[in-house]
Amino acid sequence: MDNARNVPCPFCGLGCDDLALRASDSGFAIEHGACVRSRAGFGQPPSSAKARVNGAEASLDAAVSQAAGLLGEAREPLLTGLATDVAGSRAALRLAQRTQASMDHLHGIGGFQGVLAMQSSGGMSTTMSELRNRAELVLLVGTNGVDVMPRLTERVLEGSQAAFLDGKPREVVVIGPQAPDASDSEQLHWQHIDCPVYDVPYAIGALRCLLEERDLDDAATSDLPMTALAELASRMREVDYGAVVWGPAGLGAHGDLLVEALQTLVQSLNAEKRWGGLALAGNESATTFEEVCLWSTGYPGRIRFRGDDVIYEPRLIDAGRLLSSGTTDCMVWIGGMEGDHLPGKAEVPSIVLTPYPERLDWQPDVLIPIGVPGLDHAGTSVRSDHVVSLPLRSLRDSQQPAAADVLDRILAGLPARETSSC
Amino acid sequence: MLTLLRGGTVYDPVQGINGEVRDIWVRDGRIIDAPGADAEPQQTYELRGKIVMAGGIDMHTHVGGGKVNIARTLLPPELRAEVEDSLRGPVPTAWETGLEYARMGYTAVFEPALLPVNARLAHQEMGDIPIMDKGGFAMLGNDDFLLKLLAADAPQAQINDYVSWILQATRCMAIKVVNPGGINAFKFNQRKMDLDETNPYYGVTGRRVLETLSTAVQELGVPKPLHVHTCNLGVPGNVETTLATMGATGGVPVHLTHLQFHSYGTEGDMGFSSAAAPIAEYINGHDNVSVDVGQVMFGQTCTISADAMLQYAAHPHANPKRWLAADLECEAGCGVVPFKYRDKSFVNALQWAIGLELFLGVNDPWRVVLTTDHPNGASFTSYPHLIRLLMDRSFRNDRLSSVHAEAQAATHLASMEREYDLYEIAVITRSGPARLLGLTERGNLAPGSAADIAVYTPGDDWEAVFRDASLVFKDGTLVVRDGKLVDISWGVTHWMQTEHDAGIETSLDEHFRSHYAMGLANYPVRDDDIEGDGRGKLVAYSCRRER
């Protein structure tokens, strides 16, 4: 294990790549660029866990063979988790096509709010570097930023790094229940428009009315912080470049409608000034899977393979629903990133690929330890803004295979097909 | 393995072969000289009466990079079936892209608008396109680093070093500029930028960007002339800008892309007219200019462009009404706007006619490349139809007689007698783009070249002929028979190796620290990003530096 600098971090969608790591026997200590996620991720000691079949230690070959047998018998398999790198996503898609499986990333419908909004209204978007250099005013909707991406303030919002603000402080307005997690500085001014989660859509609606100078019903706004929203609206009209940022997880049950409202708001603001929207997405490799799934199938996820066709049903192909309703008969879980995400006990034959087998509190039929991309093996992950990808590195000699290798071995072990299609 | 393709009628413009009956011998993926009378081929294909050409090369087709995925997201699946001639839709998957190209006898595709910071992912997406060779053109000219250098009057040598560094870092084949300086200006809320207008922040004109980048490309020795999507795309009256752009490089080679969208006048009651004639005339008189057309075809498509400024301006035309524009990483932008071209629309019908006027008006086929700017003018799957329009005047005029009546009156198309012959089709779909790109071993059937070969069965309907190739060989392996895939291969990624002073990285490092949310060290594409899946392969070309 060597010391490493400029290390890309795979553990959230922010895609920091400035970490300095120092190897120790129990994992890596982070000397620069630490956050709660990277500490947990890089701090993992190398795993020597063995594969298990029905709870008993087994060779990788035996586990792969058992997994192929279970999948070969399944009629409605489900591939979920899907927290993996580009190569793992490609391999998962190959296996799903071959086994005519359904696929749903572990973020489920929460990760689909942006997609559904895009398919309804489109939008106007910006990226991390544009926001960092240009945005005079940033709205953080339903998030304070750091709850989703711990280093967002340091890496992106800090005004001292802005190339085009001429030293002016950046204003950041948090709309929602969470307070800002930082205090004002010369470069960064925070404001909190406090409202409960269920009022965030109403606050955004009121903001749109204020910006468009439409009449507002007093009864509908009585619970809203209208003075602050009115001030914000007038400030929004003044800035040359603004950004509207949302954390998909914090938007509630009908988040797609809220994202659509935010996107159309951003679109209309561009009639006069420049604005861009940005989702703090991409944790657990959601963006990585979405990108690969799009170029491979034409759809962003929530798909089912049927013959040579791909069926896209964003509301129906829901891993939780498929499992609880008994409409899947085999689950494959692929989770190669954070240890917090593990599948709940499934009532159907289950194949679990995870770097954290010891944390699983139930016994799947097949359990295969895998490596973490960016720690145990090289790979590519995609940042939340979809534009930038990170060259993940292999930082240590690992005994654990990459998810892609295991999935391809399972694919190779499947019984021969009755019909052939490429 | 020795293979003989016997007795086909060969069209290979690079060798000047125009419809001669020839044998072609292939060994280990390469075309070879006839090995002598006693050589026994392991495999022989009898091609008497068949048309034999090199594999097709699409020099400008949007097949990789984030904007293509945005289009896939935006374009509703229910509209895909409406696209003529194909169930695949205007924005197919990587897999379908390879299949549909291979079916038509194409063997190479180039993504012409690769955002440098997106290079790794774009290459990985293109890596999933089967059969095809691929490559990218790295976009510069709206990136803050270049504009900062220009604003500071940096010496040309430093610009050259940067351009070279970008080619290496992105593993790209050529340099593209889109709306020079304008995409950047849009981020400072400028809504329009002509060639001699200045970027509001840097005070740099589009002309200056063009001059500097075209000079850099020439001095680095990159064969492919600067690929230029000039200002005012789609704007009536943009002919003046386009003529100025062609003259802006002072004789240095320049390639104007999707020229159809830049060939508009303002005459007539509708304030929209064809300016194809003066533009074709200019090209006919200036050997340093090459173009691709960006032909429009009727039907549903999705326009995708780095030109965020003009795509934003076009958003009211979105059909269906969902669109996206984006500012991207201090490098460029993009705009994705679904669009339906209708033959009963005056403007759309005239766009269609203008494209054809350009094809027929430019005399030298070596400087015109057949493109639809996929998917902007139409899907690449419409190429066979386009080839028939070029080869068959009565078919063309029949089609013309069914479009918007006033558009018919506004075009000279009906009187244009030219019909492309097979030799010229081979030039504009293979040999010409190969020569422009500097691909000496592709786009021809000379001994020593790669055995990328397409075989067609002649017939009265050229669209049917070019829809489904009879046989397609990729690097000597038979991959398509009668339009159907019979074997899989993955092609290579072509890229241009250039030289520069490594000192440029000092300035870049400083710029990355001040502008990027990513470090310089992690920016360049690693060879393993392309080859690590075990099937991708990089092929480097060396440049001769002219200084």
C-alpha cells in the first residue's frame, strides 16, 4: 500500500479528487480532503471474506456456479443495488439482458425525480465548476448541501474560489427545514428560509408567483415565510448568474413535480438573466448507472428486458414493490460503494455481491464479497452533474474481485440459451 | 487467413478505380497484393456484378458524450416509432448505432463535439458501439483557458502547446470549434455573437478564436482541418457570417460543418431564402475549404448541439415541448431540443432543398462529406434515402414536388441536373472523409489498408441498394450479410499524437486550481479507460509538426 495523492473518491456524487491518503494496516487515513463518507470508505481494512453458499464458505467458482444456477431457473429476476462503476454497470446490463431481468437502482423512485421532470419539461442545468465560478446566488432547496455531499461548501460554494465574482461574496439561501451547516464568511453569506418539508413545494410555488408578479391567495400563503420569499424574489431578479440546487432525497413523495417546478422556474429566469439547475444526485453511483443504462438501452433505469425489447416503466419497475409483491423470483444485489446500503432480507432466492458481507444480518443463498471501485480496483465513476467522470484507482492489492468480473463469470456460467440474440 | 473477394466491380477513388472488375485479397485483416497464381484462399466470395467499396466513414455524427444521453432521456419513447424507415429512433443506443451503421456498409464513426472534460465517458460510451472504428473531435474555443490566453495575447506557440495537450489528454483525432467564443459569451448573458463581435468578458472576437485555432491545428500538423460550427446557426441571413468564416483563416485549411444550417438568406416574403449558390461558388473557388452538409430529412428528431446560445434561442420550436440547455464546466455548453421537420413547412422544406443544393452545387466531391449531422438534420439511418436523392434526379424532383409549394418556388433544385455517380458517392461517404481525417489506411482498398469493405447489390432503387449491404467486412472479418449482423467486432479508437512543451501543464495546473472542480492530474483519459474492457483498442497517428 503506497501513499497516494490527488486520489479520486468514489463515495458520493460530488466526485472530489484531491484526497491525500496514508496507508495503514487497518485501511487508509485521509491526510487531506477528508469527510465523513471518505473516512468511512477509505478507512475500511482490506477484506479477506470468502464467498458463501447457503451460509457455508465456498470457493468463488462454487458461488458463481450456484448463482448462475439460481438465475438460470428464475423467470422474473431482479437486479438491484447497482452501486457500481461503469464496468460493473455494463456487466450488470449484460447479465440482465441475458436473464431477461428487471433493473432498479437502490435509490429507486427517489433517484428518478430528475429524470421524470426532464421527461416532462426538460430544464436548464449547470455544473459544479460553472456554479463555483459564476453563481452569485445559490438556492439550496430541501437540503443544506452538506447533508448530501459533505464537502459541497468547501469544494464548490466557497466564494474565494470563484473566477467571475470579482471578490463579491456568494449568497446561499437554504429553503427547507435544515439550517445551513456553516457560518458566514467574507466570501459566503448564508440565509435560511425555514419551512417544513411539506411546505417546500408551496414556497417554491409562491416564489414563482412573486417572480412572475402573479396574484397570490392570502389563505394559501398564510403559513409561508412570504417576507423572506419576496426579498429573495427581488434579489433573484438582480443577479447575472444564479443556480438552483436540490437534493433529491429531501424533496418528499412528489419530488418529481417539485423538480419540474424548479426546472421550469430556471428556464423562465433565463429569459432575462442566466440561471442553471443542479441536482445533488449521484450518491451510491446512481449517475454512473444512469449514464451507462441510457447508452446501453435508451432508458435511464427502471427497465425490464423482454426478448430484444426493453420495457421502461419508471413507476412500476420498483425493486421494493417487485420484492414485496412476489413478482420477482430471484434477486441479485450489486452494491460496491458505501457500507450503509445493504439489501433487506428477501423472500426469494438471493445473490448478494457486496464489499461488506460481514455487515449483512441475514443469509442470502449466495454471498460474494467484491472490491470497492477506487480502492480495491480501478474504474470510472460519474459525478452528480453527469459531465465529469473520475478515473478511479486501485490503491491496494485486494483479494476481492470487481463486481464486473463476478457478473461476467455468472453470465458465462448460465445454461445455454434456447434462442440466440446478440 | 487468406480471403479472396472475386470479380466485384470496385469503386475506390483513392486509387482512381472507377467501376473496374477487380479481385481483392485479404490476409489477417489487411488488403494485400494478389499473392500469386498458386495461392489458395481459405475463403472466396464470388462478387460478380456486385458493387465493392471501402467501408463507409461518418465524419460527423453525434454518437457519444453526455448530450446524446440527454437526448435519450428527453425524447419520449412513444415518438421513436414515428421515425421513418427505422424502429430505432433518432437517438439509438450504442449497440443499435453500430448495427444500423454496419448494415449500411459503414465501418467508422466520429463524434465531432467531444467536450474535453467529458472525454473519458464519451470514449466509454463509444466503446460500446459494435463493429465501428471511432474517434472524437475535442471542442475548444469557448473554454476559459483558451479565451484567457487570447485575452492576454499569448504567443501562438503557447496556444499550440495547449491544443496539443488537449488532443493527448482527450485521446482525440481533431479539434472542433462551436460558435467561437459565443457559448462562453452566453454564460455572461450575451444572446448573440457574430464573427467580429467580442466576447463580453474576454474582449476576444470569434474571428480571433478561429484564426488562432486553425493556425494551431496546421502548425501541429494535425491532418484534419479545424472543424468549424460557425456563429449564427439557423439564423436567416447567416450566409454573410458563413462566407466570412470561410475567409477568416486566410487560406489555412478549414472545414465548415453542417453547412446547410449556415446557408440562409433573408430574401422573399418569408424573410428566409436559400444562399446555397453563393456559398457553393465560394467553395468552388477556394481549395482550402471543405464542408459537410448536415442534410435535413422530414420527420421527428432531436437536435443536440454544444451551441447552448442558439439552442436556447431555438427552444420555442421544441417539439415536443421539453428541452434542455446547459453550461458545462468552463469548457462549453449544450442544448438539446426535440424537433420535427415537416415537408409542409416552408422553412423545413427549404432547409431540405438547401442541403441538396449544396451537395449538387459544390463541384469537388473530395471537399463535401455526406452527413445529416445525426441526429440534428435527421438520423443517420436516412443516408440511403439521401444517396438516392443525390443519384436519381427524377426521384429527387418527385420528392420536391410534394413539399411546401412556396418552398418549391424558392429553390433552384428542380433545374439542377447533376446526378452523383457511384464513384462520387464513394468519395463523399468514404474516401473524402478518410483523406480529411488523415486516415491513410481506411476509406480505400489499396494493398496495405485495413480490410474494411462493403459490398452492395446494384438495383434501380439506390436507397434499397445502400440500405442493406450484401456483405460487410471489418478488418477482414465478415460482420454483415444481407443487412444482418453475423459476427461482432469492436473496432478501434483513432487518435492523433502531437508534441508540445510540457511546460503548458504549469499554466494549466494553475487554471485548474482556480476554475475546475477537478484536478489536472485526474483529467487526462487513461489508455485503460478505453482498452481496459478487453475489447477497446487505441490506434495513434503521429503528426508532422510544421514550424
